[in-house]
Amino acid sequence: MDSVDLATRAVREDRLWQRHADMAKLGGTPKGGVNRQALSAEDAAARSLLMSWAKSRGFAVSTDGIGNLFVRRAGTDPNARPILSGSHMDSQPTGGRFDGMYGVLAAFEALEALEDAGVRTKRPVEAVAWTNEEGSRFQPGAMGSAVFAGQYDLQTMLEAKDWDGVMLKDALARTLEAAPAPARDPGNALDGYVEVHIEQGPRLEDARKTIGVVTGIQGSRRFIVTVLGEEAHAGTTPRAARKDAFASAVAMAAAMQAATRDAEDTLRFTIGRVEVYPGSPNTVPGRVTFTIDMRHPETAALERYEATLRDAVARHAAPCAATIERVTDVAPTVFHKDVVDMVRDAARRLELSNMDMPSGAGHDAMHIARLCPTGMVFVPCERGISHNEIENATPQDLAAGTRVLVETLVRLANR
Amino acid sequence: MDSVDLATRAVREDRLWQRHADMAKLGGTPKGGVNRQALSAEDAAARSLLMSWAKSRGFAVSTDGIGNLFVRRAGTDPNARPILSGSHMDSQPTGGRFDGMYGVLAAFEALEALEDAGVRTKRPVEAVAWTNEEGSRFQPGAMGSAVFAGQYDLQTMLEAKDWDGVMLKDALARTLEAAPAPARDPGNALDGYVEVHIEQGPRLEDARKTIGVVTGIQGSRRFIVTVLGEEAHAGTTPRAARKDAFASAVAMAAAMQAATRDAEDTLRFTIGRVEVYPGSPNTVPGRVTFTIDMRHPETAALERYEATLRDAVARHAAPCAATIERVTDVAPTVFHKDVVDMVRDAARRLELSNMDMPSGAGHDAMHIARLCPTGMVFVPCERGISHNEIENATPQDLAAGTRVLVETLVRLANR
């Protein structure tokens, strides 16, 4: 048996599942989900637990300026750059047990499987827990990986504040006090990165596939539309005299929904937050704001659809005034062909049903992809539900994704 | 000169305007509006001021079980039932100086003009300030007139609570302690009621008319629509797999707006309060609720349009589930032909431009119309703006409306 077979067979489904159960207690909610927001006491407890496991296996831990936590299994070449794998341990306020945490525990299981199988790799392999991927307490999200990749400025991020005015650097200091780790050597040179994650969508389950071979991450653009009308008495103001901000917003939204109905169902168009002022049943709304979240794997398509949104706002504003502002623009990420091929090959060799797919959600991998060859592995989650306390996945699928990860890491670490 | 001429000529524009200025200080806001909610300290101060003016003219005051405040100028027939005129002194939290208060001060000015002119009437004429018309502190609104007319149960209303849990009867007791008045004789027999009010809409100003001859009050029906979809990740969930509650709500609202676009612009259709859950930009909305306020002078039209609303909900709910619930149904009020004719005749005789119109808003007159011949007089308000601190009207128009009132009251009190 070669080293790849030895390592993938050493993945232990029961251990991986038990580790999920142990982590789910930290910030666990009555409904079975977790509330483990970035740099909270619960996050610190999760860091401590991961480090205790690392210590018992003799793996070295380290942390960097934004609090990313690394667990290293040494390689045979002392000068080689590491291969990294991981995700995040922070959750949404009413999050699930698998979003992020699965990627960290799969990476740690990979280190343990390599250790149990006695498989040496040329390059070190590291498990990483990126700080604050969710962005629900401190904005922006995917912060730790972005700082590591040099995309965001560390000092600026340390001064981010949560809703209660707590500064990130203070929350980080308290976290590192509760879960201390040695400082990591500076530098971010890597020879590869692989992140495993639950899909957070229904496509694998619908297609009855176990492994998603992730080809890239959709680009996303977010907009805020503001419609300014005029408040008026609902009983006395004729339609002709109204500037009804909600009526104009409805006309815009209907036009946008029609214009974004692509036959292939690739575009993701969502109006998620809508605020109507003053919000009184007998007052004509004077102001409406709504957000648009739009995603597509191709920049050209995002451009084209953005034009239709702007057109809908311009056409349907009257008799109100309206603006549309683009507030974020994240370019699509295309993962490295070598890593995508390795993930697909591993799934095939392990006889796991699989399909190529883009990621609908953003992940830390989108930042790390700027540093080194990068790929992702998806496994199904029940009914595609995520960011929800009822988020669920099967132990079998979690183990299958981890086996694909182990094979890919061994190949990257030895090439 | 006959008594009608003597009385209408005794209306003093300067005095009426000054009384508005005096009252506007009680609960006055920095923006020039008032915050004088029902049975507040400011309301008590307004009652005290009105009673002090009444006392100085020798008019008798009285109050009933719900705190309605009456100022009586005696008639020549001690057995005759009174003619009533008035409105309310409470305001919205950010209300204007004229909504309600004008009707009370016009009625009081009518008593003073009659007194100044030495005009005797057969029946007593009373000015009234109805308790809690706005309904912003204690629900429901138009409470005092409804209790007086026997439409609402006094004991139930006394147990109404405000947002802080204060019971109405306790607020009323404190108000009457600060502004005590003798108890009114029981009974609600009247021979006529006339209420003057700012229009609270733009029609008089647009048509350049001074007097609105109010023919009745629109019926109104209020609905709550609830759309239940399913929360989902905005980046990962294909359109075909979504149950987007806001998308369905937009389709319903667009269909409703199209169906309620009557050529004559008589129907009033307003979606005023819209709530979209969970309200996160990157989550497909799982639930939307919105209110519909619909008004029309004819019951048959309300029936017909309600059917189109129900049809829109049924047609456009899918793939979500939706319900529409009618939460209030106030039948149209048709004012008494005699009073409407008297108001129109008075305007003509006084050479004031005028037009017949229904009232878009509800008023205390809708309850009193069940007791006796009732009518209303409207005057323009600037740009139709009301329930707003910038609400405005001219001293000339306020005096003109009061002259129409005086003539109508004299005719009713002597017929």
C-alpha cells in the first residue's frame, strides 16, 4: 500500500464526529446550533480545545497578529514551505455545528491520520483556524485570511469595533490570554492550500453526489438602493399627488426579478434587507432602502446584470428620486487547475461520487488563492441549510471529504 | 342685519389665531409642532387653558366619564337639546398645531362670536374637545366620541393601557385632577353636530378652494398580509430551490398596485408598514408581513377591491405560503343632507369658494353622525401635510371656516 492509501485509510470517522460533538458544546444553543462569534469566550474555548488536542499529538501551535491559529506537523525537508488546510471556528449568532468548524477539524484529522499512518511528507502540513470568517461581530468577514494574504491592513482591522463598541484588538488580547499560543514566524509563503467545507447549498444533495470539486468562488457585488418619496396621509392623499417610495421600490424590484431570471439558474439575485419608513400603516412611505446581493462565476455576467439593475432603478423611480450604490465588489476566484484536478482525482480514486461546481458562498480560500495553488472540497449538508441552528451533515460525508483532503494534501506536500 | 350676519361678522381672525398660538405652546416642539398626547400633562394644560377662557366668558364647562370636555353657551329654550361642535386637542407624538385643535378653537370662537354679537339661539350651543382622537398613546383612536355615541364600552376603554403600561383611567384621573371640571348630566341627546378641521390632504389647495363641504367619511379597511417562505443562503441557493418571501410579496404588491389604479383616483390604497425577516443582505427572506390601508366612500367598491387583493395574494404566493387578514372594517359615513346643504349654503352666502368632497381621514364626526344630523367643514392646509410638525394653515382660511361654522350652528340651533 502506498502512503496515500495508508493515510486516507487512517481517517477515523468516529473520531472526527466526536470532535464535532465536543466543539459543538462550546457556544452550544438549545436548538442544537452554536453561537460562537469571533474572539468571544466561546471562540477562546474552541482554540484551547484544539490546542490541547494538538499538544497531545506533539504538533506545534502558533498564532499571528490577527489571531489565526496554526497547528503544524513537520515535514522531512526543513526548508520546504508548508501546505495549509483549514477554515474557521467562529459562527453566526445562530449558526450551525459544521460551517467552518468542519474544515478545521478535517484538517486536524488529516494531521492525525498522517501521524497514525506514519506517513512522512516532504513539506510540513498545517491545520489553520482563520480568525473571524463570519463577520457577524466584527466587519468585514474572512478577515484573518485576508490579513494573512496581505489583502487587508492589520492595524486597520485591529481597530474594528463590534456593535457594543469593543475594539477587535482588545477582544483578541482577551482571547489570547485565555488561549495563549506562541507567535508564528513572519511570512506567508505557502506551497498549497485546500479547504473543506459543507456546501451550504442544495446542489450535491439534489444530485446525490458526495464530493463537490470546487472550481472557484462566485464573484459577488452588493448594492444599496435608496428611494426617496414623500410621507403623506394614507386616507387623504390621491394617488396622483403621492410620491410613494414603496410603490416605486416594488416596481424596481419586480423589474429586477424579471431581468435576473436566467434560464440556466446560475445568477444569484437576492433582496435581503428592506426598510420602509416611517413604517406606519396609515402613512404613505417616504423612504425605502433595500440591499441587493448578486453573485455569478463570471465577471462579464456581473457587469451585464448590474446594468439591468441600474436601468430598473432609473426607469421606475418616478415620481420618487432613487439611487443605487455598489458597496462591495468581489471578483470571482478561479482555483488552481492542479489542485482542482487533484481533488477530482482523489474523489474518483476513492470511488466517491462527485461533481465540479463553483462555490456560491465566499470562503477564506478566496484570499489564500492569491498566495498559492488553492482548491476546495465540498460535502453535502442537509437540505442545503446553513447559517442556521438546524444545519446538519452526516458523519460518512464528513469522513469522505476528509479522505479526499488527505490524499490531496499528501500529493501537494510531496510534489 | 339678521342674527346670522351679526354672528359671522363677530368672528375675529386675530383672536382665533392668537388662541392657536397660545395652545401651540402646550407641548410645543422645537420644529414648531406639538407633542400633546391624550391625557398627558400637556393635554391637561390645554384643558385648563380652554376652561379658563370659558370661565372668563361665563360659559359652563362639564366633563363625562371618558373625559370629553364640554363648554356650553345656554339657549333660550331650557328644554332644548344642544347643538355640538368641536374636535380634539390631543396630537400625534410629532403632530401639528391645527389637527383637531382648530376644530375646538373654531367652536369656541363661535361661542364667543355669538356672545359678542349678542345673538341668542333657541338651543344651547356647545364646544367639545373629544378625548383621545389620535389613538397614538391609547388605542383605539376617536375614543371619546365613540364612547359618547355608545359605540365603545366605557369600562373597557378605561382599562386601555399605553406603551408604558399606564392605564387610561389612571391617566384620566390625573388629568382631571390637574384640570377639574364638573360632571356632565348623563345622556347624549343632540340636535346637530358640526366639526371643522384642516383637510389633511391637498385637494382644496390644488383646486384653490377655501371651504370643503364634507359629504361623508370614506370607509376604510385594513389588512395584514403574511408571506412565509424559507430562509436560505443568498450565495448558494439556486432560484429554483428558493422560497423567497420578499419576491412573492413584490409580485403581490405589484399586482395590487395595478388592480387598484382607478381612473377617477378615488380609491386610496397604501402599503405603509413592511417587515422583511431576517433582514440580512445575504439571506433569502423567510418571512414578510405588510399592511394594506384601503379607503373608499362606497362600501360596494371596498368589497370589489378587497376581492382583487385576495386574488393577488392567492395568485402570487407560490412557492411561498401567504395569508391576508382583514383587521379593521369601518363602514363609510354619509353626512346628513340638511347639514351638508347648510354648510354649502353658508359658504356660498359668505362668498367663499367651495367644493363638495368626502373626508379621506377618520374624524370624531363619524361616531357622532350616528346620534344626530352631522356635517363637517374643511379648510386647506399647506401642501396637504398633516400628522407632521410642519403642518400649516392660514389665519384667513381658519377664520373663513369658522364663519361657515357659525352660520351653520345658528341655523341648526334655531330650526
